[in-house]
Amino acid sequence: MRFNKKKKHFSIFTQQRKLAIFLACFLISIAGLFYFINGRLTPTYLNYAEVQTNKIASMVISKAINSRTANVLDVNDIIEEVPSDNSNNMVTTKFNTEIINRVLSDTNSLVQSHLEQAEKGDLSSLPYLDDIEYDKQTMEERGGVVFFVPMGQATNIPLIGNLGPKIPIRFHVIGNVQSNVESSIREFGINNAYVEVSIHIKVNVQIIVPLASKMSVVEQNIPVAMGLVQGQVPYIYTKGEGGNAPSIEVPIPVPEK
């Protein structure tokens, strides 16, 4: 009788042990499968997150710029003539650095302010997009711009579409906004030039997805001034393309005696 009881207890213990081993193997297999799938999909997540992050950050920057009271200036408003002692009717011009630096400073402050407000959970600073859901509570508590996208959308799987589990994506602005002034001058007609002055904005961001992160740069050009700068029409005009380039001589009226 005692032998039967011992045998019965041993059998129950063996079954429990097998069940425990089975559950442990099952959980390890699930964890391994999850880790494998996540590793294969992480590059896809990061690429999708980078695209969405660039879209959101660019729209925030554009929204900040649109809030300026001043519009794009005429290039003649930031160009001034330099006094010259020459008597050959030549005019020397230069950019008004005071105006350009003021616009540069105002632009930097606006962009930095809007990005900081967005990271604090101010949804009015963020663009509204149909395929993005912001996590305002996490943004207020932990900072950064946090949004969700369905896994099917991120992995481009049409079968699950918007029904898949939502993947949290966060991006932080690293450092201050970097900017510099760029100018472009193109020949236009005879002794004229089309001038564009813009501010090149660069923002460094860190993109974070589950179990991975990536650094990215958001860049955008913001026009400051553009327009046509007209010079005096010369009496003789040549394109200067080789020795046989045609020249045009403008008739000079002969002064009356």
C-alpha cells in the first residue's frame, strides 16, 4: 500500500516537472521568436520612424516660420550701396548684415520655442496627421514627441493595416537649432542678377523605437529675401564664351556741338 502511494506521488511529481519544463521551453521559445522577429523588423521600424519624424519636425519648423509677422523680404531691402570714389559710374553693393542677423536670430528662437513646446506635449505646436496618434501623457511626463503607428502600417503589411498592435515611437531634439545664411546669385538678362537669401536650419534628433535607437538630422531651407538686382546696361555687351563670342554695341548719341 505504501509502495502504491509512493509510486502515485512520484508520478504526480514527474508530471508536474514535465509541465514546468514544457512551460519554460514554451516561454523561452516565445521570447526567442519575439526577439528574432523584432530584430528582423527593427530596420523597417527605424526607417519608417525616421520618415515620420522628418515629416513631423519639418511641419513644426514650417509652423514656427509661418507664425512670423514679417513675410519674405524683397532682396533690395537687404542690399545697400557702398559709397565709392570712382567716377566710372560703377556701383558697389553689399548685404545689410544687421537685418539678416535679426531675421536669423528671430527664426532660431521661433523654431527652438516651437520644438520645445512640442516636446512638452503642446499639441497645438504639432501637425495633425491622420496616420499618427500622439501620446500626450507620456510627452508631458517624460518629454520628447511620442506617437503611435500600427505595426501593419510600419511594416507595409496590407493584411493587418491599421488593426495591428501600435508601435510607440519617440524622438528628442538634441542640442540647439543650428542655422546659417546661404545666398544664391544667378545671371538674369544683361547686367542683372536674381538673388536669393535663405536660412538653412538643421536639427539633430534621436529616434527611439522598441529595443533600438537612431540619430537623424532634419534640414530645411527658409527663404529670407529674393528678387532682381538691376545694374546699368553697358554700351558693349559680350557673353565672354571664347574668342569668337558675339558682342553687341549700344549706339551712343553724339553730343551736339
